[in-house]
Amino acid sequence: MAKRSVEQMIEEQVQRWQLMQAEPKKEEPVPVITISREAGSGGRLVAQGLAEKLGLDLFHQEVIHEMAESAKVSDRLLETLDEKGLNVLENWISSLVDDRHLWPDQYLRHLLKIVGAIGKHGQAVMVGRGANFVLPPEKRFRVRVVAPLKVRVQNVSRDFGVSVEEANRRVIRTDSDRKAFIRKYFHADITNPLNYDLVINTGTISIEAAVNAVAKVLEK
């Protein structure tokens, strides 16, 4: 996605936040749903379904990544927070850095600010980029979407029109890249179920059922 289109999307998001701030504040049980997923498991579809069903903003991995590469974008998001919100965000980030013994480079600094700003506004679904490791427990509900390798390979082969062999390579490579990203930036294991509040196997339940399951848990 081009940086120009990302900046346009951010301005539209900022306008939505401004409208929300003008409305009476309503308390929600979990402001942000984070989606971590195995390649080919349908996690992206689960995220889209949840955003539509619950009326939440949706931030895909690619968009969050583009945001984190732009200091201008991260600064623009921080401008949407008042002094109290900025202080809360700084405390979140400081606590995360200390607890996980992180050494943030420029990319991670921007990423933490962006995920934190989205989390502070709430009412969002965030896909990937370690969002579940950034936000504090009271601000997120962490979902991990998995499926058997054979199912995921078949999904990728069908969706991208590639051979089973090529799909298998893509799945393994993508899973490896995601594991490495989380290990590098958050010193964590992306596959550890203890890092999530709910793990869903789309090899045994449908995308629609997965969406309904998460929504039902949040109602409780």
C-alpha cells in the first residue's frame, strides 16, 4: 500500500475518532481485539467478520506496518490524544519496555506509539504486528487463529491459485517470518497459547462460527 493512501486512511480515521470523542462515552468490555494467526488459517477473515459484526475499526498488519515506517503518521496519531492520553500511553510503553527488557529501534518505537494510540481510542480490531504484546490486559482481548497445516496449505493454494507445493512453501515461510518478528521485537513465542485469551481452530469450525464465538465471549 502506498504511503499516500495510508496517510489518507489515517486522516479518515482521525476524523472518525474526533466524531466519537464528541459523542457520549460508552463503556465497552474490551476496547480492542487483537488477532494473531497462522498463515492460511483465515485469521484475516475472522478479523473482518468481527469488525463488521461489532462495528469496530479494522487495522490490518500491512497498514500497521506502513504506519510504523512513517514518523509523520505516528506523530499524527499522537496528536489525537490529549495530555492525559499521552501520559497513559507513555506509561504503557515504559512498562512494556521494562517488563520485556526491550531495546526499541526506530521502527519499534513508532510501532508501540501507533498500536498504543489505537488502543487508547479503542473500538478496533488489530491484525498482527504483535499488538497483543503491546496493550495492557484491561485494554485488549487476544485471539489466536490456527488450523492444521494441510488445511492451511489447501486454503492458500485455492485463494492464490498456486500449486500445493508453492502454497506449502508460502505457509512455512510466512509462519517463520511472523515467529521471527515476535521473537525479535517482543522476546516472545507467537505460538505459546498462554499469550492469548482465546485460541480458535478453523480446521474444525467455520469462519462465521469463529466470529460468533469471539463475540459471544465478549458479551460475557
